[in-house]
Amino acid sequence: MGSPLRYEVTDGLCEITLDRPDRLNALDDELIDGLTHAFARAATDDGVRAVLLTGSGRGFCAGADLKFMMERALSGQLTEPAPAMFWRIAGRMHDGIATLKRMKKPTIAAVNGPCAGAGMGYALACDVVWAAHEATFRLAYTNIGLAPDAATTYLVTRLIGEKRALELFYSAEKLTAEEGLRLGLCTRVLPGDALLFEARGFARRLVRGPSVAFGHVKQLVNDALREGIEAQMEKERAAISHTSSTSDFMEGVSAFLSKRPPEFKGA
């Protein structure tokens, strides 16, 4: 059996692809661990300047692989009580999502198909979410009597507001890509055959950008909803002061004055 995940780095762009197409890239232990390790690897690799997350086949991620869990339970392969298993799995998943959310590199999710449950957590933890016309979004935890995980209560609530978030969690309504766009779950909807090409193009553009400045932008935006304006402005002051000492800043000014495209080096 091959790896359920592909990890490829080309010219500063790291592509992480969930690769269980026969299960719509549903999450089992191996895939969850693979994603957590992949995000840590990308975050700490100085050769990686942007990350693109997508799924193989016709799905992005269908959430937890319930069929796999039931097969293990019915065959007597579970070695721990259900509460212990979910506590353990959620913890490993949350480690990966926290790394994805906090890494000081631009991250893009190309949602190529169904995106449900924890799959939405992985997608929405990315900085930019683009979706194919065929994509759908669904928070179906309550359909099987579970509470949400994968940071979905944090991420969805901040994107669409408390009332609409509660409605989606309660109803388990399936949203089309266009409905996701209207709510703010994604920022662009593209034809399925163009999604990955366009997302790669955008990611490569970010690879060529000022990486230090991008890292500060990401941290500042992530902190913006938690801080008062005075604290946020102090963080902005520290960030702009730091970036003014980088070679990318000098290159940006030089290129602007020379009326040419900048050649950023990420330092």
C-alpha cells in the first residue's frame, strides 16, 4: 500500500496532496499523521516559501473515514475505548492544523471537490481558499452525534459569524462552492479543470514575493481579531520596523524607483 499523501517541493513551492482518492481522501490515522508531519516539514524548511494543499481524484477531503473506523470496530481491532481514540486522534490533528495556521509562509487550499468535517478545518486553516465549481462544503458532525473538531468552530465562526455558524453545525447543510463563496468560506470559484493550474500560478507568485513581509502580514492578520487596536498597532510598528531592515525592502524600493519588477530573495 502506498502513502496516503504526496509531498513535493519545486522551486520553493511545496505541494501537499491528500492521496486516498478511493475514499474521497477521508482521514485515517496514517493520513492525519502524514499531514501533521508534512506541515511541520514545510514550516521548518527554508527552501519552502509557499504551500499548496489539495486532494487527488474528485474530492478534497471527506472528513474522518467512518467506514474505516467501523470496519476496525466490527473486526475487534480497536485497542482503546472510543473516547480515548477520539481524544488521541483529535490531538494529533490539531497539532497539524495549528502548524498550518501559524507557519510564517503563505498557504493556499485548492478545494477540488467535496470538503467536509475535518477537511474543512484543514482547508480553512490555509490563508487563501479557492474552490472548483464542483466543490461542496459541509459540517456534518451532528448527523452522527459528534461535536466538531479540527478547529472548525474557531475558523468557521470567525469567517461567517456566530448565528450562521451555529445554523450550519446544527443543520449539517451541504453548501455549493458558490454558496461558500457568498459566505466567505472561499474567495474564488473556478472551473475544475483550471483550479490547480490557477492555484499553482498564484502560489508561484507568492514564492517570488517578500517572504519576511508575508510572515509578518500573516501573524498580524491572525492576531487582529484577538487584540485591541492599540496592541495591534504596536505589533504593526514592530513588524514594519523589522521589514525595513531586509534586503527585500531595499530591492522593492529600488525596483519601484527603476520602474521594473522586483526580484525578492526572501530575506
